[in-house]
Amino acid sequence: MMVYLSCDRRQTDFIRTLDTEIAELNRAIPNFELVYPSRDEGTGFVEENVLRLQEADVVVFDITPTVSGSSTTYNAGVMIEYGMFLSLEKPRFGNPWGGRQPKPSHRIYAESPFERSTLTPIIKESSVRTYETSQGGLETLASELRNLLSTQAAAVMAFAARLNSSMATTPQLYRYPYAFNTS
């Protein structure tokens, strides 16, 4: 199961928390892969990894802005990736995500406190979840991420099981890139 992370590399607490949750889940279900393009800068694979957003089962954004005096700046790379996500989620023509099932899950986070009025208009204020970098805040964030990943993994495995059981009689219309052992 592919987890795509879009965030500024300076959000180390957020990145570490997601990394830890994926490692924990991989002990039980060894199918989680984290794709974080910023981690691969200088390798020549950034563009390739950004395009992997199209294959993700879960997309996690941390849109925490950089505040300098009275200026608030959002990471341009994260905003581009959000635009790519939005074009897949709400295409002008065709089905979301090309009809892929199950549809990927996503969450948008920002470190608290941040001024919601500075959000770009395309990101709805109500859809952004805040998190604290205190120990308790990061534990709460870890729990939310674990629930998001576990819920989507269950949906993916259930779909794979239905797909496997109907393979003998029904032609499949959906491309599914992962093989799960559902026995």
C-alpha cells in the first residue's frame, strides 16, 4: 500500500511520526511503502516520485506555512502536489482517480498554531487538521495517522479479496497494482 507524503522537509516531527507509524504497521501488514519526493532530492528521482502520487492509496499533506514577520508563505512544491491531487480527486471529465477502486484516502494537516485565514482559497479551512508538536500532540497525530492507514489498508484488502473471488467469472475493469495475500 503506497502512502504519499507531501510536506516541507523542515516538518521533521510530522515526517518522523508518519515514518514511525508506517514502520509499526509494516510489522503486522508488510505492504506499506512511503513515497516522499523531498527525501530523494539530488537523486534524479524527484519527478518520478512526484508522479507516483497518481498510484497512492493514501495521500498525506502537511501544509504548515513558513511565517516570517507578517509574511506567510506556503511551500510551493506542496501546493503543486495538492493541485495534482485535486485534479485526480475532482476531474473535469471522467471519474475521480480514473475510476480506480478503492478511491485513495487523504488528510491535510498543519502544525498549530497557524492562521487559517492565510490558507489559499482552494484548500477549505474546515478540511485542515491541526497538530501540536508536544509529546501528547504527536501521540494524537500518530493515532490519527494509524487509523487513516489501517482503515485504508482494510478497504484495499477487502477490495482485493472481492477482486480475487470474482476473477474466474467477471472481467475486471480496474487496474489494481498490489497483490495481497487475503487467505
